[in-house]
Amino acid sequence: MTQPRRILAALLIAIVGLLIYRLVHSSRGAKPARPAIPVRVATATRANVPLSLAAIGTVQAYRTVTIEPMITGPLTTVDFHQGHVVHQGQLLATIDPRPYKAALEQALAKEAQDRAAYAVAQGTLKRYDLLIAQHYISAEIVAQQKATIAEDQALLAQDRATIMTARTNLSYTDIRAPITGRTGLLNINAGNIVTPALSGGIVTITTLQPIYVVFSLPQQDLPQVQAAMKSQTSLVTALTGLSHHPTVIDHGRLAVLNNVISPTTGTLTLKARFPNRSLALWPGAFVNIRLAVRTEHNVLVVPSLAIRQGPAGPFIYVVQPAHTRRGLGAANKRPRPEDTVAALPVRLGFSNEHITVIKAGLKAGDQVVVAGGSRLRPHARVRIVSSPRAARTAPTKQ
């Protein structure tokens, strides 16, 4: 091989080796671009938001009456079915009336006897009045006869009281419902001897329509509650215990605000009245309560899922759109996959499980991340996997 060819071959080998070296080292040093993080977003919007106070309440019957016997005697009949609705005045049970009928007849007979004696005493006094005018009898005899008449009048008054007592006791043999409501469990069966000291009574009747729910709120909420009651906007909603997807049970009105604040708990007790037409509220049950106090108009709201907590306080990841392609119309400005996010600190207002009011930090129309935010960091690339959705700001249908 000639000298020029050797030089050319060496030069080619050197060039090839340099290219291989650069390719190897460039591949080692290059870092692959991180893929865009898929997220779901919603749009910050303005809406009218009804503000409410949340509490846990206990359902109480509107009225509760324990049916207890007023007299002693054998229970002869039970004329209602357990757990059924009874109406005011309906016959519930019967106590053997025979001893009380006999007592009434005895009282009536005694009253007739004393009334006859009183009539005789009055006739005698009339004769004495004629005789004393002729000076045939002394004034002392007339005075004694007048005393006898007074005694007979007292006996008649006593007889009338005895008759009234006997009639009352006889009426107690028919046990009737004092209110309209649903009966509970029967505590004693027919054939047993009942007395006024019967433990637990015969049965308990409760009025379920309407019905009450009693709940407590911190004493700091007293001004809001008073303002709501004054403006007659104190709508109360009873909900199921499911926090993520609560179901409305019934709507009612605030009926009573207790006149004292508990010194031990620092809470005020309230009572709401519900129509309970579907009988979904049952005495003794626990329900979630929302008391509407006022409505904030035209406020900025976002889904509560968008709120995140950091060392400096609450913040929200907001999508920052990339450049819009040329030629796209105004109706088609969907962000491109290389959009990024920014962490914006915000000042929060009213909040519940659905929406949160933003006092400062955002503007209407901003797209906020509601899902996928756990993998984000400021300026991270994102890819929207669903169309933007407006925040759920519509108030619950009243």
C-alpha cells in the first residue's frame, strides 16, 4: 500500500472512531423528556351560593304519650294493633267496668236518699215558720231545723261529688287514644290486672307527622342563626349519613332556638320541624342537618377537590395553556397536550364537600385541576383527559 493510501485509511479510521465516540457519549448524557401527566380539570365560575351550617341531629317525635291505666281492674280487651296508626278518641283497651257501675249506682241511690231527707226537712221548716208566728213553738226548735237543712245540703253536695268520681272512674274503664299517632309495642295483654302504677304503661303513642329533629351548633353561629330566623330563611335540610353522595330526606323549618347556651359544651340547641310525609325520619335516628343561613351572590367557586394544602396554606393547580395554533377559530381553543400548571395560593371562603368559595387568588374562567394533582409540581406538563367541566355551583333544589 502506498503512503497516501495509508494516510487516507488512517484518517477514515480516526473519523469513524470520533463519530462512534460522540454517539456513545451523547446517548449516555441525554435525558428523555418526561411524559405529560394526565389530569381532569374544571372551570372556576361565578354563581349564587347558599351558605349553610352543618350538624348532626337526633329525630324526636312531635308528641309522645304513654297510655297508663287510671284505675285498678282486669284488662278485658285490647282493641288496637301494635305498630298501627290510631286516631284521637279511638278505643284502645277496656277494663272490667262492673265494679265501677255498681259504685255509680250506689252513689246515685245515696244522693236520692239524701235529697228525700232534704225535702222533708224543708217541709218541716215551713210548718215551724207558721207555728212560731202563733208562738206555739220556741225559736230554738226553728234554729235546729234550719241546721238540719244545712246538713242535708252538705250531704247532697257530697253525694254529687261522689257521683262525679264514680262517673269519672267508670269512664276510665274505656281507654281511648288522647292523640293521633303510631302505637309501639304492647306492654301487657288482656286478662292481666292493671293499676295506675303499671310500669311502662300499656302502650306508647308517638306522632310522626310532623316530626322534630334536635341538633346543636357552636355558640359562634348564634348571630347567623338569629339573622336567618329574623329573615324567615331558616330552611333546614335532613340528609342521609353518606358524606360523598348524601341524599335529601326532607326539608323543614327551624322551629325553636333554645333560650340558653350550654355552659359545659358552648353550644346552642335548636329544634327543626319536618312534615315527614314519607315517614323517612324515625324517632331516635341520627341524621345530617344543614341549616341555610344566607346566600352569597356572584361569588367565584371551584370544586372542593381542587383545593390543596401546602406549607404556606391552601393553593390550587391552574392550567396554563400553551400557544394556540394559528388558523383555529375562537370556538376551538382547546389546550394542547404540552400545557403546564402553576400552583396559585388562594384565600378560601365557604366550603362544603362539593364547592368552595374563592375569595382571592383566581379569576373566573381559570381551569383548575380536580383529579391527578398528587403527581403534579409547578410548571409540570399536563394532558387534559376530559373536557373542562364547570364547578358544581347550583344550589340544592328547595
